[in-house]
Amino acid sequence: MKINTRSSKTKHAKKTGYRTRQRTKGGRKVNRRQRARHGSF
């Protein structure tokens, strides 16, 4: 089921969340960097 996200806040969260970042090589790099700095999050 597709979730319709209209409000900008939700849209921004959907585009920049952890799962979304996991989808690209660059994003995985970002996640890895954050994990290194702050422990698991």
C-alpha cells in the first residue's frame, strides 16, 4: 500500500530518513560515519 505523504515535514523525513540513506552508496557512508561518531542510533 502506497502512503500518500503531503505535508512537507513528512515528505522531508521520508526523503532524508535512515532507511532512505541506506539505499545509496553515499548514504550508507553517511550512516556509517554517524554510527562511528555516536554509536548505534
